[in-house]
Amino acid sequence: MQDDRPVDDRRWMAEHRYRAVLQVLDGVPVAQVARQAGASRQSVYSWIERYHAGGLDALADRSRRPHLSPHQVPPEVESLICELRRSYPRWGARRIVHELGARGAAVVPGSSTVHRILTRHGLIDHQEQIHKRKYRRWQRDAPMQLWQMDLMGGVFLAGGRECKLVTGIDDHSRFIVIARVVATPSGRAVCTAFAEAMTKFGVPSEVLTDNGKQFTGRFTKPAPAEVLFERICRENGITARLTKPRSPTTTGKIERFHKSLRRELLDHVEPFADQAAAQAAIDAWVYAYNHSRPHQALKMACPADVFRPAPGQSPVSEVVLPEEPTARPLLELPPVLPAQLPTALTPVGDHQVPAVEFTALISRIGRLCLPGNQQVKFTAALAGRAVTVWADDRSIHVFLDGELLRTRPSRFSPGDLKALLKQGTRIAGPEPAPSALPTGPLAAGAVVEVERIVARDGYVGLGGKLVLLSPQLVGQAVVLRLVGQMMHVIADGRVHRTLPAPVPPEKWPKLAGARSPGAVTTPPPARPLSAYRRVSSAGTVMVSGQRLRIGASHRGKTVLILIEDTVFRVLDGDTELSTHARTSDKPVTRFKAHARLTD
């Protein structure tokens, strides 16, 4: 063992002992010299012997390294340990010990010995633990008792699109049962992947997920509802368990799998050519994960060696997805008496659309939630009060004890009103208050506006026709302004695009929700905006709510993002790194990169 103390300290110690030896040679008692030197009498006698044998140099500290080390790791094994660590930087001491045994090494040291060897050669970066972590670890007793499921992102395609990955892991064996790449993380896509896994491996007893809307409808507004995933679990006798909100450690096994997949595959590959190529690459990696990769939690066994279907349970031959469940009535509606039903529909304005009337309750935070994602705000003092709602395709009037409280523009379509009638609402009489939208006749060929909500496939309905707007506007409320032979699509106060008018001018006044033009919109900027972003450790940046994959090789760099109408261009100085299709239409609010964190 070498002395790691500075040279000055070693020289001072030799001089200190030399002064003690001189005092003894001058006749000072050994006991007194030992007390002054802070040493024992035996040490002083040994210093005198060493001085007579070798002079001043013999008083320096000697190496405490033993002459023989019978349990020392052979040099060839130590060299192999260092080579494995350099070849596979993510392998720890336990994995290296397992690999040494699998490769038939002459001597297989313990994990603590391997850790000391790696530390001595500078192959381990010690991390400071900021806080002491306390986890409650748990695991099911057998396979197929519990599956953990989740969604993860970071699967990028060459065109700039980011796909999602539906993942599932068996809690006991860590066997990956689901790894399906989906373009859109919808509830039906998740259920399709879940059904395929059950068809292949069998039906688990329990499923543990987070509180995503694909897995549960308990947070659905304005009232909880059963989603398709919950229905599949109920019909197959599966107990669906949910984590506490903001508690990712509960599903720690699937989260740890996500970390391994990112570090070992996704961070080191270029964007995939298409979804099929991404699925093939992930399938190959998952197969190696299940069948040839030892797992420390399984005492270095492979997940495939531990995974087995539940005893006495054969895999299902086919799992058929049910139809999308119809949402239960969102409002508590009173029963309709036969005397309340008129013999014909009541004309409302210029449209033969039935107006409806029903009773609803104001929520505890002062909100009246109506179908079609409509809300009417009230003061908290009215929480829990029952109000009467009169609604058609133009206006919504809210009455409390016969007094008009609110009048708001309606988003109900004729189909929504008919659906409310089927749910038990009553057909109302004439409009009890001035309409929220103009009801007078609009001149043929005049400038007309209608408001629509873009469906999830990018279409809106206009005059009995389906008009494709843009996938970027899915779920947004847009204003369609019809002028001459053109139709301007207005979103967030600016013109998103211009299309030929799909409806002739003579039919514009008869469109549902037709009104006179509102505020003047501003055209889109002529020059593209630009923003700076610092590339994260995962090789991604966020712009306008969209994640762009730059590549792990550019981590830590500050790049320039040119924000155009349809694409994002990523520049490193004058070099263009990549181009990504723009799928988000959110405004850019941050144009500077975050400052680098310093130690």
C-alpha cells in the first residue's frame, strides 16, 4: 500500500522522529521523550534501532503493504473486469460478476471486490445523494398476477413525428408483455395492444396503471364515466388498480424499463423511417431483454426463465374489443310527462330545430357543465342550486326561480339537441329572451361566420358536408368565415389557412350557427419566428408544446429553431441539423434558452 500523504508531511514526520532520537542520545529519559513526541516508549526504541541501521532515511514511513496477498485477484481477471466496464459502461459490479461466471473466469470475485477494482481504475463516477430515498418495495408472488401498464414517448420518425409506445410488464418476472408503437395514444389503441397481449399470454388477475384518460374515466368532466379499458377489465374479470396522482414510483418497474429502453436503444438511433421500422427495432430489443438479458431483481435470471401463465388458466383464443361505450347522461333530468310533448317541433328563428328545456345543478365551484364541452360560470354562492336551461342551436338561457341569470351563445348542433331529447329532456316553447346570436335573416352572399370544433380526424361538418381542415387543429374551436368563393379558417384570432368555399353562397344563411362577422383577425406573420433551445440530456427540445428529437450527440448544445407555418428547422450555427413537421399550433411564448445549471 502506497502512502498517499504529501511529501512535506512525510519529511516532517522523519524530522520529528530524528529529533526524538537525538534527545535520547543526549541522555534524556526515553519515557520523557515519548511523552513529548506523543508516542509510546516502544516506538521510540524502534526509531533508535532504525536510525542506527539506516540513518535519517530509515525514519521515513514504510509501506504497510503485505509481502504476500494470497486472496488478491489475478491480473488477467482484473484486466477482464476493466475491459468489460469499458465495453459496456452501463454494467455495474453485479452484472460484471455474472458475466465473469458465464465466461468461465478462473476466479470470480465478489461484487464489492469488483466495485473496488473499478473505483481504483477510475471507471466509476461517484454521485452525491442529495436526499435519502425511502421506498416501499413490493412484488407479486407469481407471474400473471399483476401487469403494470403505461405510455411513453420518444419514438421519433424521419418526418419529425413522435410516436408513443404502449408498454406492459409482468410484476413478478419483469417479462415485457406489451411494447406496441402507436401513432396516436388513444384509448382504443391502448386497448388493442392490451387485447393482443392477452390473446398471446393470457388474462392477468390485476392491472396497475396511472390515472391517464386512456386507462380510467374517474376524472372525466363533468361526471365520471367508464372508459373502454375499464370495460375490458370488467368483462374479463381483471381488477383494474390505479396509482395515487403524481406517484410514479408505484409503477416503478415499468418506469425503470422505460429508462433502460431510452438509454440502450432510443438515445443511440436515428429517427426511424416509419412506424413499422420502429416496431421492428423495439421488438428485437424487447426479445433480447426478455430472453438473454439477466435481471438483478431476479438474481441474474432472464425474465423468460421466470415468466409462466397462471396455473390452470389457458390463454384466451381471441379478445374482441367492444364498441365504444356511450357516455351516461351528464345531467339529472326530470321525467317528461306526455302532456308536455307538443304535436310538432317548435320553429326557432329561421331553422326547424327543436329547442329543449331541462333542469341541471350548478357544481360546487360555480360551474354549470353542459354537453358539448360547454360551461357557464356563476358565483360560488349559487353552488348546488337547481337551474332551468333553455337551449337551441343559437342561444342558451339559464333561469333560477324564474329569473334570467345568463344568456350565452350555443354550441349545440341539431344532432346534440336530438340526443338530449332521447335522454329525456322536454321540447321547449318559444325563446324566452333575446337570442345570443342574431336571428334575423342574413342576405344571400353576405359575409357569414360559423363556429365549429375540429374533430379528432381534422374534419368539421358544414352544410351536410365534411370539410378537412388540418390535423393541427384537432379539438380546437375554429371560426369559418365565408367570403365570396373562399373560406378562411380562423384559429386563436389569426387566419390559419384559406380554402375554397364548400357551400354555395345561397345556402350560407341556413347554416347552423350562421352569424355576422366578428372581430377582425390578423394575418400570420410574413417572416418565421426563431427561438433558442438547449438540447436536453435525452437529445430533445420542446418548442410550442412539441418535442423535437435532435439527437443525443448534440446534448448540451444551444440550437436555433426556425418556426415556420408547417415545419421546425433546427440550426447549429449555419449548419441545419434536422427538419421536423409541425404538428402543434400553440403560440411560442419563450424565445430564449434556459441558462445552464452550474454546480
